[in-house]
Amino acid sequence: MYINKDNQQRYTVGVLVDNEPGVLSRVSGLFFRRGFNIDSLAVGTTHDPEVSRITIVIKGDEQKVEQLVQQLYKLICVQKVQVMQSRNSVERQLLLVKVKADVTAREGLMRLVDIFKAKVLDVTKNSMVLQITGDNDKIDALMGLLEDYGILELVRTGVVALERGDDVMTSDIFD
Amino acid sequence: MKRMRLNGAAILIECLIEQEVGTVFGFPGGAVLPIYDELYKRADRINHVLTAHEQHAGHAADGYARASGKTGVCLATSGPGATNLLTPIATAYMDSSPVVFITGNVPQSLMGTDSFQEADISGMTMPVTKHNYLVTSVDRLADTIREAFYIARSGRPGPVLVDIPKDVQLAETEYIPLSGEALIPRLSKKKPLSQLRPEGESLEMYKTKAEPRLEMAAQLIAEAHRPLIYCGGGVTISGAQDELMQLADRADAPIVATLMGLGTAPASSDRMLGMLGMHGTHAANIAMQRCDLLIAVGVRFSDRALGDAKAFAPNAKVLHIDIDRAEINKNVSTALHITGDAKTVLELLLTRVSQKQHAQWMQQARSMMEDYLNDELFEPRKILKAMAAVAPEMTVATDVGQHQMWTAQHFPFLHTRQLITSGGLGTMGFGLGAAMGAAKSDPQGRPVALVTGDGSFRMNLTELSTIAYYGIPVIVVIFNNGTLGMVRQWQTLFFGHRYSQTTLDRGPDFMKLADAYGLTGTRVDNLADFRAAFARAYEAGRPCIIECLLDIDEMVAPMVAPGSPIDSFCLN
């Protein structure tokens, strides 16, 4: 968690939901209705094919996030909700970026690829497609540097996160 | 166990019969033809009331649920039939009323093609339903209906919508009738839903977990000098009114109620200070600001009750008991909360609370109760007292506006489910449908009063044909002041007497209207005539209209301006 300019904290929320049509719409609709802006959202099925996991990054104050967690629990499709702390969780996202890369730029870009442990997925005379995984800060840093070369197209998956250690999500009403 | 091969429409009706649904309110159409066909074949086992408009069928199912505590059922066709249900669904949602709404939809082969009378009603109702379903296979239909009923009435109740495409209604599958316990869906223990109203083993677990909080709550009550109980609709839903009164006696505390909580503590009780909030009594609002412990049961701290949230109950520790964890710390920070069913929590709490004496505080709280002059002026509070004198136990429905607040303030409600009113959403046009539903839910068929205004009534008077046709005993009492009174009141107070679009100098003649529908109409302009007309109507037990001619400038008082501390009255 960090404090951003508006003095609001950044929260990563993991939500286990029934893997059913319309679930994403129910969850994202709730965020909209309760006045939360979603910074990033990632969704996929889990090892249990009947359960999907949604990871949402939002900004807000503590009371509002608690309210949001309780509202999420009211959705019938929601099984578990967990607000993750950066100190005890790992988070990653994946970025694909198409960047201008003529012959003069290629060398410099390859150095960045090295430093950031990125991968080159495609090269042409004028451009390169790079892949990088990491936390938000790392991805933002690379994007900043790539701007000097000229970003042509960019896509990121959104953050996915898991808690470290053996802890599991609980859905206790006495929380 | 007998198995049957039935189509989806027949399975739906059988599932409604399984749930012991007596009356369905609805309106037919293209996408529910198979359902109406199966209903026709089972007319001896299930009742259907045809309204003039889907909206009022929805409010009727809601009124049925509110008056009886059973789950209401409403049926409508796709497209416009379904969208006409949005207002009743939202109304039921805001007031936690258990209603199952069933809509037909176009066949799945046409879905998503903007076909005739197609509307994405499950998408549209997501924000205003507790849950909703689009049934894509007839094999899932019976279990979906059972789940819908379970969800609608479990935990904090609310509306559930089931959208059934026409091809699912026509497809056949095997149906096995169920009853009793078997109707409760087998939900995973992991589901938060299954924790909402714990039973059996999980109830024992709940008790153990709640213990430390119950001890702390008992401690707070033991230490309090000026305790006050603030009760709401959750007490009615839980059926916790007796436990609530026991707690009030034990803690020697006065009681204030929200609009939805009127009747949980009888108005005849010395402890009851009346409704709190924007149009609350002086006694209730001032007690709120003076108490040192606020025991809030089944309430959600609505802005209409609170006024300025920051200045609300400034000297009090707040103990909040509610089944919905999301209501805790939402609008007001609490010293302690107990999440759970009000009846269960109060029962457990009562075993830990010893008898307290706060005679001085009780007297202080009571001293603010208003006493009105006993004159014969023809004004709203006298009319309501006259109604109560004829039928103190009668169910009273309202629409929304001045007449609603007058009813809340001046009809002395004696028991839960006696007042049927749209609290959260404030739906004008709710009343006639709701009154009809409430009357249909009463096995004894006693008359129900609808107190309405001329503005609200014009939004639903189309249903006069329904109460006339079925002979549903609704006594419509119209407070006709020739204006949208509540809006006019705000225009008077906050908008420099500029009566923009609120004067209703345009009829209709309600007596001719009554005549057109074959109902008895009586117009009165004095208290004696009203008393006679109302007593006659109650005795007759037939639908009728009593029109009361009132002054256009009559206002609802007391009043606290929105967002002000609730003890700073702008009207007395």
C-alpha cells in the first residue's frame, strides 16, 4: 500500500466468485455504484473450475474499503474477499508493448530489455514487441523509459496477487 | 416420490405451489404465454390477480409480503412488462421486502438480437435485486426457483428476479416435487449466504462467537445512565418485537422508531416516543441528542433519520445490532456492533442484562411528548386519530408525501406489519397496489386503509378497476389538498413560495371516478362526516373512496431541514 497524491491508499482486493456468466458484471457494477474507481481488474478461473478469482486494485480510504468488502459479501456469487497488504503479498502483472525501434534505437532498447528482464517477442525494421512481468512500480518505470523511444501500442493484464505464507481467505461474519 | 415429465412453465407453477404461494400478482404477454397456460390448468390450486399495470402487480406482491411476512410473487412478460417492474423491484429492495419477480423473455435463439419485446432485465435489475437469475436450461429451473425463494427471505430479505426465456418454458424435463426442508437449497458452507441466519449446529457456533460481544453489550447497558433504543424494520422482519420490549423494560429505556420500525413498539406504550428524524417527534429527536447509549436494532442510520450525521447522538456510544454486516459503520461509527438476527441477538443479550432503573431519564424523555388540542378542526392528524378510533388494529398503507408523514406521526400503530409504506425509495404510486396485496394476504379478508394524496393517487388510480373487480376491501382515503403537498412545503420553506409545477388544479373529480369504477365515493369536509363515512366503509368491508378536502397550505410538522442536526427544528 502506498499513499498517493490524493492522500488515498491503494488497495489490492482478491475476490473468489462462482464461475458463472454475469459475475464480472455484478462485481464491477458494485464498484461503480459505490463510487470506487477501478485502477486495474484481472479475472480468471482457479484450480476449481467452479470458482473464478478476481483481483481488483482500487484507491480509497480504510472505512470505504471496509464498506466495499461488506457490500461484496452481499453478492450471492461472492465466496471470499481479501484485502491484501503489500508487505505480506506478492503481486505481478504482465505488459506487452510495441515500441518504435529503428536500427539506431535497437541497441538502447536491448539494454533496457536486459535490465528489466524483459523479453523480445517480435522485431521488425521499425518496431519491437516487448513483454515484461513485475509489480506496478517496475512496469511504470519501464513505461517511463520507453516513452523516449515512442510507444506505439500497449496492453497490460492488470494486477494479480496472492498472499504469502499458508494463510487462506476467510469469510467470517465477525471480521 | 412421484416423478413427472413437465415443461418449464408447468414446473414453474408447481414450484410456486411447493412454496405455498397463495396469490400471484401479474399481467400476461407474449413471452409468458406458456406460463399463463399452465396457470389456467391449475386455477384450482393457485390464485392469480390480474392488475391493470405491471408496476402495481409488483407493488401488490410487495404489499402482500410486508403485511404477511410471506414471500410475494409477481409475474410479467418480457420487454416493457419486465421494465415496468423496475420501480417495484427497487422499492422492495430499499425496504428489504421478500418478493420473487418472474419475467418471461424471448427465446434464447433470439436473445441479443434486439428482437421484439426483448430487454436485458437481469442486467437492468442487478443493482436493485438481492440476486437475479437468467435460466438457460429447463433442468436448472426447479432448483433456481427454490433458491430464489430461499434467497429472497433469508438473512436480510430482498427481491429476487428470475428471467425465463420462452424456449425454457416450453422445454420438457423430469420434475420431482419437494416439500418442507427439502426445499432449502444445499448451499456450500463456505457461502457467506449460508451464514446469514444460522440454524442448528451453526447457531451453536454463532452463540460461542458472539459471546464476547454480548458481554461487552451487557456492560455498556449496565454502565449507561440515559439509554435509548432506536428500532427499525429489521425488528419486524426478525419478529423480535417482544424481545425488544423486554430489553427496553430491563434497561428502563425509552424507544424511538424509524418509519419502517413503527409498530415494533406499540404507540400505546409509555416507552414509545414516536418516530425520529426529519419529521420525527420532538420527544424522539431530543432524546436522541441527549442519550448516552444508543441501542440501534435493525436500523441502517438513513439520512432521513439522522439529519446531520456528524451531530447525531453526540453524547452517545452506539451499540448496533443488525443482520447486514455492511450496515455497520456505514453512516455512523459504532462503539460496538453485533452482526446477527435481531431476535437471536436480543434473546442472548437478555440473559445477560440485569434490571436497571432510570426513572428520571424516562420522565425527562416523556416530558417532550406533544399533546394536541382537542378541537374539531378538519385537519390531517384529526382524520388519522378518527380512523384509529374506528379501527385501531387495521392495516394502513400509504403512498408518499405529506399524507405518509402524517400517517406515520398520528396513527398510533400497535403492532408490526400494520403500516405498509415505501420508506427507502419513497415511491409515489406504491399505495394502491400495496394495499391490495396486503388485503389479499389476510386470510380473514379484513379491510385495509390506503391513506393517499391526490398527487400520489393519480399515479395508481388505474388499479381501482382491480380492487373493484375482485372486491378487494381497500378503503381509499384521499387527502385532497389540490397540490403535491410535500414538494409545495419545501417550496414554501426553501424556494421562496415559488410553486413550480405543484398545484393540481386539474381534477379528476374523484367522486365521478369512483362512480365510473362502480365504487362508493364519499366526499367530506368535516370531521363528523369523515367519522361516519369511515365507520360505514369499515363496516361494509368493500372497496370504496373517501375524499377529504384539505387546505392547500397544511404542512407536516415538526420538521428538520435536510442535513441539519435532528434537534434543530425548522417547523414546530
